[in-house]
Amino acid sequence: MTTIALAGNPNTGKTTLFNRLTGARERIGNWSGVTVERAEAVASIAGQKVRVVDLPGIYSLSAHTLDEQAAYDFIVNERPDLIVNIVDASNIERSLYLTLQLIDMGVPLVVVLNFTDIATRRGIRINVATLAQKLGVPVFFSVASRGSGMKKLERTLTKILSGEKQIEPSHPGSWCLHSDGSLCDDSPQGTEMRQQCVRSLLEGVVRRDGPRYERFSDRVDRVILSRWAGLPLFLAIMYGVFWVAVGLSEPLVEFVDSTAQLFLVDGLRHLLEMWHLPALLVAILCDGIGVGAAAVASFAPPIFAIFFCLGILEESGYMPRAAFVLDRILRAIGLPGKAFIPLMVGFGCTVPALLSTRTLEERRDRILTMLLSPFMSCGARLPVYTLFALAFFEKRGNMIVFALYITGVLLAVASGLLLKRTIFRGDGGAYIMELPTYQIPPLRNCLNRAWFNLRSFLIRAGQVIILIAIVLTLLRSAEEAWSGASESDTTTTSLSETVAVAAVPLFEPMGIDRDNWQAVIGLMTGLMAKESVIGTLDVVYSQQAQRLAVAEAEPDPEASFSIREPLRLIVGQLAADYGLAPPPEEPPDSTGLISSIRSHFKTGAAAFAYLLFVLIYSPCLAALTVLGREAGWRWMWFSVAYQTLLAWACATLFYQLATFSQDPQRATIWLFVALTALLFMALLLVVKGRRGVGLNEKPQAEGGAQ
Amino acid sequence: MKTAPADIQPNAGVVALDLLTDNEDAIISACHSNKARDMGFAPGVTVRMLRRRSSELAVVVAVADARFMVSRAVAQQILVARGVTAIREDQANE
């Protein structure tokens, strides 16, 4: 199969073009280093299947980071049949350096001048015919985000692939020859000579009418990067993101939770019982799949909202500026400002955050960033916070969620300081990072991105939750059949309950009592995927509630069941929450997960301690796998142990302090134990650091790949 | 804070990039950072300092049409010639 590679400088629109060519939905963003590993898809061009490969951005054929190495290896070692070189028309002088290197390699090349709209706005006029003639390769204008220029590119690719058009760079290497006729290399002199080639190549090709400096982005940067406005603005933006993600979506969470409960659990149960289906099947469909699906549906609003907001930030070009604003703070914990971007990506999902560390030059910086990334609350944890906030902190819900996010950041800073002084001694490596031009975030991209992230969360969580629901229901039924107990017998103990109850003493100091053993099962399944915590709680709580209900009263299949009235109240409550209508005369029955959480956790202190544990404890299985692969399995196990111990200590400290007055003697003992655990951990790191365990090498002035 | 290697200490007319003041233009005379060179910090290119504060550990500069955040350690490896920009710009416009 013919292979076409898309290569070019970072942030020139390669992935946008790739998505256009192949119909793929690869992640895009307005900063350098969004694509960190190559993506492949098959496209149909000229009636033949073509393998299209999207490569991470590179400035030259010298690799300084892991993502650049991946691009270099593919171009140099795998030798694609054709390279489509995407060039930033608004910054053509810099971009053509790589173009000349690719021409020197002798690989057939097509040049696409992207961002021509920005170039035009800046008064940069490019004579494409002269440029094509000078380079000896086809050159096109394009605005990939709008799809303009795509048809022309596809027509040319068709001609090239069918052999109708041959590409022969007029004089490969002729632009970059030393006086003795040898090709200039990557030495400083060779690089300088190639840069001079670019400048002479552009003579008569580019005309500039607009100013080079004092552009809109420069003026905005004066405010955004300033010492006094930068940090407050950053905090305000982050609070805005969480206000939208939590405050605006909270009523929707209640609405979806109640509606899904009404249709998928109560309504479905009524229907199945009317049909006199076997009790086991009803239990699996309603208490298992129905409850699981309702839980999954309820966390759709905040996840969609957080990814939409993060999409706006990533598309706008603000992210690298925030890296500049936080540079000093990151330096204090031994990281370069550039490490902010992987950490910020962690607010969406930890897995891409870990992969984003590939853009960092130093191995030490990469591993330290990977260890700190899980402290950034990922989108999967947001539904847990939101539902607990709804259950216990209604009016202060936003502030509680924001406090949890800030706690995560503060713990990352504290951990960074500790690790920097023990097993990661040294300063963050030197770096250089491009600041992209600001742009109005394309709404379609942000919506698409939020939808695809939400879909992947729903599928992943749905699989885990529904599987757990079915297994728990079957286990329960099998145990009842084995022991001969009836469904209404509330004294029998299931296997899962036995395991959870055995583990409860470990969690009692943080406010989980024996009656709330379900919370422990939630934490266990959260190791598979954090969003499973809520779904699991919903399933196990509702199973217990169902047993209690059966024990209290025999079900009457003929009893009247109405969808209309509860639905009217639910919709009325939603409209009232958004201020569109007066509140309904009576609020809808709170029979879903929120009321279960309220009745099982009993106090706000226990609920917040539980949230602290969910925030800090071990990353999920997918993140651990990536961490092991990228940093090494030793660091993966370190992350599991460090974060879980820290989570337990922090949750215990909080709960015991919050409830100190209830039992001062007991609280003092647990406070002592938690502080001792933290101290022991810190001492262990100090000892390991002194023995030279870890990554205590001094970073070089710049990337080790030099 | 890292300093420039001994063999690239600036001479009278040439200074390290991080010594330029806000909105000052200069021509790059030498670049001892491979990555920076690949990103366009090549000798002969005009550079403008957009933001330099003593309290900040990175500077913001414009090179051609791109804007960069450059850590001080890298900025000290880039040497620039002050006061020759205007002549070069005039030549370019001609």
C-alpha cells in the first residue's frame, strides 16, 4: 500500500489536514506538541487505498525529544512514498528550513501552504508559482481548518499516485551546497548555510505589507503575561472552567439521574414484572444494567462541559501562555515551565497527559511530570465530585469542587518540592517553546472534541459498570440460592460484601463505617476507571435498597405506576434550577444515587474525606499502563504506593480534624498515625535520595539528544 | 542559573539574548543551542525582545513571524549584535 506522510513544523495544521483527508478524529489544538506519536489511517485517493501517516511536528531532521524522534525515524528509516509537507504560510521563513532538508533527502514532496488566511491578514503575500518553480515541487495554498485547497491537493495526489504526474525536485540539494559541492550537514555551519538558502529562496517569493511586530497577539500578551494580571487571570479562567463544568451542569446531573432512574430502573422494572419475567432476569436488567446505565448517563453533563471548556482553552492559544505565567512556580518544584502543558492536559484525562510529556527534553523532567500529572483531577473524577457536592454541599458545590481541584494542584506542588529535594534533585531543563497566535476557538472543533471524549468515557465506564452490575447481581442471586435465603432476607452476606467489610477498618479513620462498605467497593472499581466509582456506588446502593424494599413490602405488580407525573416534576425542577420557571409545588422524589450517597455517608466531613481519597489515590489502570510503558514499571509502582498512602493520610487527617470534638482521644491517635505515615514516607525518600536512588543526575543545558 | 560557556562570552558589541531590553531589536550572531537554531534562531536573523523581567526565568522574543518563550539558560547561548538591525531592515526593504 502506498504511504503518504504528513510532515512539518509543530502547530502547522498537520492533524487537521490528516482528519480532512482520512475522516479521522485525531486530537488537535493550538500549541506545539499536540501530536506526540504518529497516527495512521487509510484514505481512498484516486480509487486506491492509501496509508496516510500523521507525524509529530519537527523543526528539522534533528530529533531533540521523543516525539521528534518518532517523526525522524519514520521519515528517515521507513521512507514514505510521498511526503506532504505542511508549511505555515504566516511563518514561511522558518518552515522552509525543514522543506529544504526533505528535498535534500530526495523523497517525492508536495508542499501545502497552510494558514494562508492568517498570512493574508498579516499582509504577507506569497508567489506560489515562483516558489513551486524554485523548489521543483507542487505547492498549494490551503486553509485546512475550513477545508479550502483540499480538492486541489487531492487532485494532485491522485495524479501523482496514478503516475500521471512525476515529482522531480529541480536540483535536490542544490540549494544547500558548500563551496566544495558537498551537501551541508547539521553542524552549526551547515544549519546557518541552510538558513541562508531559505532567505535567498524567498527573495522574489514573499512580499510583506503588514507590520511584523505589535500584532493583536502581542498586545494581548502584554496583559496576559504580565506579572500582576497573569496569575489572577489564570486562576479566574480556571474557576470559570469549573463553574461552567460544575455549576451549569449540576441541574442537568440531577435531571439525567432522576429521568434515567425513572425510565431505566423503575419503569423497566414495572414493565418486566407486569410480564411476569423471572426475578433473576428482572434483577439483572433493572438492578444491574438499568442502574449502571443510569449512573453512566448521569455523569455525561459535567464530562462534556469540562472537555468543551478545555477544548476552548486549547484551541485559543492560551495554554503556552499559562505555561509562561506558571514558569516560576514550576521551576520551584524542579520542572521547566513547558511541563505545565502535560499537567494541564491532565485535567481532561491522565493518559494523554502522560503521553504529552514526550515533548520534554530531559528524562528527569519527563518522569517527574508523569508522577505529578495524576494529581490534576481528570474529567473522570468530576462526576464523583459533582454528585457528592449535590448530595452534601448544594449551595457551596462549586466551591467544594474548585477546592478539590486546588487541593490536587497544591499536593502536586508539595510532592514536587519533596521529590526535588530527595530523589529528583536538580533544576528543570532549559527549554524553548513557541507561542502560537491567538485564535477564536472553532466551536465545531470544541463540540466534536467534547463529544468524542464523552463517548470514550461512556463506553469505558459503561463496560466496567454494567459488567460489575451483572456480576454483583448474579453473585447475590447465586448466594441466595445456595443458602436458601429468600430475596427479602436482609441478613445474608454476599461475597463482595464480605471482602468489602473486611477492608472497611482500613478506611474507618477517614469516615467510612461498616454500614457503608459499598464505598470501599467503589474505590476498588475506581482503580479500573475512576468514573466507575459513581456507577458502582449506584449499583450496590440500589441493590441494597431493593432488598430492603422487598423485605418491607411485597411488590404488587398490579400497583399503579405513572411516568407522566414524576417526569413533569423532574422537568419542572430542571426549568426552576435554570431560572426558567417557578419551582414545582412539590420537588421530585429523590430516589436516585444522590439520596443514597446522602444516607450512607451521613456527614459532609465523611463525604469530603472520601472525595479527597478519590482525588489522590492510585491512578486508574489505563494511566498506570501508560506510566509503566513511558517511565518504567518501577515508577509505576512508586506512583501507586506514594499516591495511595498520601491519599489515606490526607483523608484521615481531614476527617479526624473535622470531627475532633466528637471523640478527641480517638482523633488524636489517628492524627498521630497519619502524620507518622507521612513522615515515614518523606524519610524513606530522603534516604533513597542520599543513596542516589532515583534520577539525581544534573540536567544538561539542553536536550540530551543533542 | 546556567551561564554561557566560556568560548561564547559576549564581546563588546555582542551580548547574550537575555540582555536585550524590551522592544530592542538585534541580529543573531551565533547560536550555540541546536534546538534553538532549528527553530529559526540562526545567525543573521533579526530578533526582538518582547518581554524581559529580572524576576522571570524566561524571556519572550520574536524571531521572524514567530513568538517564543525562551528559558534564560537557552537565551544565554544565543548571542546577538545590537544596533545593526535598522541597517539590515533597510536592506531587506530595498
